[in-house]
Amino acid sequence: MSSRSEQDAPRTEQVPGTPVQVRRTGEHTFVATNGRGGEVTIGRDGVVDGFTPGELLLAAIAGCSAVTVESLVTRRLGDDAEITFHADRTKEPDDPNTFSAVQVAGEMDLSSLDEQERSKLAEAAHRAIERACTVSRSVERGTPISLDLPE
């Protein structure tokens, strides 16, 4: 099976009302787009410059956490505060296609804060993520997925 370069792949318009669209661009390679022009390459493990679907889920969880706490952190540490979130997963031993748990860790330099301020920031960040992180909340609740395929 020959693969086409992304430049040769036919462009399709974003379907109105569809927040994310994924189209095949080559063997084991797809591009996800949104209506704002964002793109990300998706593929199987080993696809260069791409994310596997599982990695995208981890990125979505970590990214949602980072976006959710950004204003809390920058208000206390300044607009140039570095914020990094890491996400990893534990796979089911009997089913390697299932995550049994996701571990998320935030990283930021809190050395300018005293112990009480660090504790307050950590508590506020936990509350904000638990209340407002759409991705984590949806995963934890087990959001049903409907799949519609042509017959």
C-alpha cells in the first residue's frame, strides 16, 4: 500500500458542528483538525512526529489540567511562570489496550512562596481541576461513546 504525503492528501472542509475531524493522510497516519485551524498528527506507535491515540488522551488530560490551573499559578507566580504537566498510564495486565489508571503530575517552581502559600495554591489547583477539567471529569465518569459507521 503506498502512502501519500500530507501535501498530496485531499483537503476536506470541516463539517459544521463537528468540533474535531480526523482524516487519513497515509499508511497508519491521520491528521486531526478543528475549526480554528489546529492540527495534530495521529498514528500507530512508531509514526514519526505523531501521537498515538492513547498519547493524545494523556496529552488531553495533562493539557486540561495545565489550562485549568494556569490563571491560579500565574496570579501567584507571575505571567512568565513555567507550568508543566506530565501524564502517564498503567495498562491492564490482561488487556494492553485499556488504561487501568492515569497518573498526572504538575511541575512549577514554587520557591518564591512560603509553605502556607504553596499549600493554598495546591488546594486551589486540585479543586479547580476536579471542578473544571472537562477531560478528566469525562474520563473519570466513564462518558458513553456513540459510534456511527456507514453500513
